[in-house]
Amino acid sequence: MSDGTAQLINYVVWAISIGIFGWLIIDALRIETTYDRDLLVSSREGEIEKEIQAEHHDTPQGV
């Protein structure tokens, strides 16, 4: 493997790493703004799933 190929692989891996980090930050912000903090730190099993199901049942069909 030449130095140029190794350098290219290095840049590609760094770009993928930065992309994953950006996705994690965006996802964390989306979760933080979507759900109440008390819900996120609760220890009750299935509480978030119940809230999601309740939101889907409150939304009229076809919307």
C-alpha cells in the first residue's frame, strides 16, 4: 500500500468519524427537544413507548 493510499484511507476514516459524531450530536438534540427530561431520566420500563403510542392515537388518521 502506498503512502498516498494510506493517507486517503486515513482521511476517509476521519470523515466517517466526524459524520458519526455529528449524527450523535444531532440525535441527542432531537431527543432532548422531543421528550421531557423527567421522562428521559425515569426508570420505569416502557414509559417512553407508552407516550409514543399515546401521541399516535391522539393524531387523527391521514394527517
